Amino acid sequence: MVKIAVYAIAKNEAKHVKRWVEATKGADVRIVLDTGSEDNTYELLQKYPIEAHRATLSDFRFDVARNMALDLVPADVDVCVSLDMDEIPDPDFFDKLRQAWQPDTGRAWVMWDTGNIWANNLRVHARHGYQWKYPCHEITESTTGVDNCIVVETLVRHVPDNDKPRSGYLPLLELGHREMPDDHRMLVYLIREYYFKGMWQEVIDHGKKLKLQTGGWNVELAQSWRAVGEAYIKLGNEHEGLHWYQRNVEEAPTDLEAWMPLAFHYYEKKMWQHCYQAAIKVTELSLESHNHYVADSSMPWRMYDLLAIACWNLDKKGSAKKYARKAVELNPDDERLVKNYEFIMHQTVKQFKDKNA
């Protein structure tokens, strides 16, 4: 029988304890390391048949904390599942994992729902031969070079507490970059964090560092180039911003999200033919062929909206009507989209009647 352990780190997770305990009852061993809760998380954990531990980390970092929790897992466990207190596996998660796991398995690909569903192979791994790396946006890595993966058709949902502050990410990412200045992952995530905080000059400065590196996933590179482009525009340099937006689509031409900021830039400048050419990619690239999940679920209807506006201004009234209708179909509750479609319908009918009067 395959022995499964779930392990977690926790801080101020009292509201999630009962749900997490219920969701993980299919595991053989459950271990939670409390890293300094100021609420009653630890006391609540002790009421259930799980191993609750406490540790005080003066300089908290996720890799150290997760490795401490992993070290608490018994040596005879076959497979470990790193499951945070706000993550909920499918009811059949553990049964499917037991059935699929083989003696030589290193990791399992599992679908993860964080608002969009994507494949994750960082959280389910063998008990031995793995450790956590990076102070933030941490990953598991093989310590032996052997990393056999399987696929398990099941899902984990992330249901976060959005009121919980996450202000500690930036200093941890800056620390990671200082420790590993040539590490692509740390630089990409640091640029993203600067972007989220509107630190535009820092986005540009670190984007230039990334530009000098070789390798990296083209989707992440494109995301970074988009951030640099917006940073330049926010600082008043639209020419340079457009250059980076264009570089973004050159980096990942089959990535749907790459085209969105470029299309909106042309929309804002009323460059309708260029807007049309960028936005039309939404109809040429299917989600099935997309090489990355679409983080912005509103993107498809927004792109059809841009197509409708661009076509109207290019005097392509029939196409404008078609795209406006598609935008409404994708987002029927948006009053502006509905009014746009009604306006286009009214005007095209009026023009047809006037022409044939």
C-alpha cells in the first residue's frame, strides 16, 4: 500500500483549519508546521488527529520553512503532498494518487485551480530525493537528478483568504535575486512584483538585466517585456513602450495574452488598422493551442470588443456587428457591450434603409 503524507506550513490560518483537516483525511499522515501564528491556529490543529508542530523563524523564507516541514515527514512515507491550508483536493485525490504511484515515481503532475486551471508538478513528490528552493515562489527540485513524472487526473483548488496581507513577497524576491543574481526565475518574479506595486523604474532596470540573460521560458519572458513596455508608457516614453510591447509578441507569438496590451495601445492611439491586426489574434489562436493558461479570463471578450470598435472605425460595419455580438455572447451582463451592439445594429439597419430609399 502506498503511504501518503500531507505536509503544510501555516501562519494565522485558524479559519481554514477545519476545512483543511476534512479535505486531507484521505492521507495516512498529516503534518502542519506553524511558523508563528498570532491567532489560535496551533491550538485548533491540536484538536485533530494530525501532527502539529511549532517553529519560530526570525528571518522567514518559504524554502526554509517548507524544508523544515518536509523533514518532519516519516522516512517510510512513499509520497508527499505539499498542501497549504487554503488548498482543497478533490474527494478522490488520494485514491487516484495511490493507484497511480509506482516505486520509481518522483513527481506527479496534478491540475491546480488558482482561478485558472493549470498543470503543477511541484507539490506532489517522493519522500526522498527532493528539497525546496528559493525564498519566495519556491519550487521543489530533485537532489539526485532522477525525476520520473506521472500524470494523475485530479484537481486541487486554491481558495485563498484575500484579506491576508502578502507584503512580504517583495523583500523575499529581492533577497533571492541578491543570492542568485543570474537566476532567471527570481528575476522574472521580481519584475512581476515590481509591476504589481507600480515601481516602474525598477521594472525597467531589472528588465534590462533579464534582457542580458540567455534561456528562459518564452511565455515568462514575454510577460516581463509587457511589464517593461507598460513601465515605459507610465513614465511617458511611449515610443520605447511600444518597442517592448512588440518585442513581447515576437517572443511569444502564440501566447494569447501577448497580444492584449499591444491591441489596447493601438486602441488608445486610435490606430485602428494596427488595433485590428493585434486583436484579430484572438480568433486565430485557439485556447486549445495556447501554450499557457490565460490569467485574464476577460481577455477574449475584451479583444472582440476591440475588434468591433476597430472595424467600425475602419468602415467594416458587417464585421463590427459580428464581433460586437461575439463580445456580448461572452459577457452578456456588460451593459456597455450590449449598448454598443444595439448601436451598431441600429446604425447598420439605418444605413441599409438610407442606401435603398
